[in-house]
Amino acid sequence: MLSTVAFFFVMMAYYIIRPVREQLSGAVGSKELPLFYGITFVVMLLLTPVFGAMVARFPRKRLLGWSYSFFVLCLVAFVPAFVLQDRIGARELGSVFFVWVSVFNLFVVSLFWSLMADIFQSEQARRVFPTIALGGMAGAVTGPGFGKLLVGLIGVPALLVVSAIALLLALGLLLTLSTRYDHCSPGAHDEAVGGSLWAGIKESWTRPFLRYMAVLMVLGDGIGTLAYALMADYTYSHYPDRVARTNFYYNLDWATNILGAVLQLTVTRWLLVRKGAGWGLVVPALVNLALLLLVMVLGIGNISVFGFAVPMLAIMMAGTRGFAYGMTKPASDALYTRVPRETRYKGKNFVETTIWRFGDLAVTTGVNLLGSLGVAVAGMAGIGAGISALATWVAARAGRSPDLLPEQQDGTAAPQAVRTAGA
């Protein structure tokens, strides 16, 4: 229950400010996304050894407190910049805020799930992670709804303060969890993980499971980034006003997270418990393949959904993200309970931050290149369908990776033996 409520506030904090970021990218179109993602990738690469050093040196309770407090202070510091957005310019402010929100999202969420993998055993994780993720979905639905209600009343800058308050509430709950609950590794809140500050990068190449997850991150996220880049051009053309753009992205996030919540309530928990976490990676890849084939055949025109005309791009974006949040994420995090602690924090963080943003940079650059060569949306969707087919194969391999601990063991059992076997 505490984990579910904590994740509710984490995701609420993020989804209040996410449309604020999106309206900045929508103000400049997809042509600026490679710049935004390129800066983000460089920042992530520079932060990887810093995060590795913090994990190696500091107990997780202190690591949580310092990391979350830093992001709370940054949220408050951005308020004056958004008051002066028209004077600063969307491109300049967007470059800084886009990078910061990307770092915020990946580090805050990744650190949350690293803690979850630390305090729950593998069998427990398959049962409770969908429920915890459902709490996040509730926050992801509440955040856009709350922001949509408030943006017209208090304006965009004040939304950052609301987000900071939600993140502080999450921090209080996570510190309680870190201190009181240690099902997998008793006393872990008082012990640093130790090891090398470069372990996250090293293990991504030496550990088969992390290699699969890194490749899957690039391939799977590439589909979402493709939809995001195309949607940035759509909003650039159709929504010149920043409040209208922000509202559009609030509606898109709301639809995405409703889908994710429905999956958590119906399919995901059953699939993870009955069929295993590996299937939670395979099914979303197949869904992405089907959606891309539909875009290739139908184009980006409006489709009637419950009596509303919705762009096919919006359906693709909501579908790919809904399955990513509602199924892929709890499945992958359940698998991370079957690796040693150092891998949960350093390796997992490297894959879910630096590798993720490398994929974003590669995809957005590729989209711009294909566009300059005259490749239409249908052609891009066809390429994406091929990528989704490859992602399906990689997902199936990841769930059966030879270096994963046996299902009946907890995540700290015989880590040295696992490292030896992996070598």
C-alpha cells in the first residue's frame, strides 16, 4: 500500500509538468528534437559515473533523500524562467527544461523501481508490481487532469510548485519504506551498494540480461519516440497557442494512462503470474507491430473513436505508451528482482537513462533524415514495424536470459555465483 501511494505521487508530480515540457517541443516542431535529445544524452552520459559513485558510497536512504530533494529544488527554481518564457524563447527554455525533465523522469522513476526490486522478492514482485504500477497509473491520470484544471486558473509556472509538493510527499513515503521494509536484503538501507562507479556501463556489455534489456530499450522506445516526433510536427501545425498545446498533451496523457490502468486491472497481473514476466515484454512489442501496420495502411487521418475524431498518430502514441507503462514496465522490473543489488541500481539505471536517451537521439535524427529524403509517414511506419518485429524476438530472449537467478530465489542470493556463471 505504501509503495502504491508513493508511486502515485511520483507519477503525479511528473505528469503535471510533462505537458509543460511537451508544449515547448510542440512550439518548435520535430526539427529541434535531435538537439534536445542530443543534449539529454550527453548529460546522461556524464551523470552515469556520478550516479554510480553515489550508489557505491551512500546508503540508499541518503541516496533517495538527496536525489529527490535536488529535483524538488530545481522545480521551484524553474518558476521564474516560465514567468519569462516569452522573453526567453521556446527554443532556449525548451532546450534546458526538456533536458531537465527527461533527467527528472528517468532518474526519479528508475530509482523508485530499484528500491522496489530491493525490498520485494521475485515471486512477490510478479504479484504486487502490477498493483504498484497501477498506483502510478492513477497518479499519471490524476496529474494531467489536475494540471488541465489548474493551468487556466494559476498558469503554467505555478504548476511546477504543485509538482514539487507531490514529489515531497512521495519522498516521505519512500524514506519510510527504505527504513522499515527489507524483505530481500535486511539492513540494505544502512549499507551502500559498493562496487565500481563504472559498473553500470560495464555490466551492460558483460551481463546477457542487461544486453537484451539495452537493445530492447532502444528498439521499443524507438517506436514511442517515432510517434512523439511525428506528433510534435502535428501539434506545431495545429496548435500555435501554448495553452492549447498543453491541453492537447494533457488529453493525450490522460488517454494513455487510462489504457495503462485498464491493462493493470485486467491483463497484466494475470499474465505475469500465470505466464511469467517475459510475456509482459513480448505482448507490447506485438501490439506496437499491429499499430504501426495500421498507420502504414490508414495514414495519419482522423479516426472516429467513441464519436470523436482522433488522429491515427494519437491512437498509435497512446497505444504504444499505454502498453509500455501498463505492461512492459512492471514486467521488466519484476525481472530485475532476479539480479544482484549492484545490477539493480547501477546497471538498471544506465539502461533506463543513458541507453534510453541514446535511442531517442538516434530515432529523432533518423526521422529528420528520412523526412529530408522524402519518406512519408507510411514509409516511416513500415520501418517501425520491422523494428517492432525485431523487438519481439529480443523480448522473448530477455525473459529467458541465462544469468537471471532462479525464480524461487530472492534477488540477493549467491550474487558471486551468478557473476561467475555470467562470466
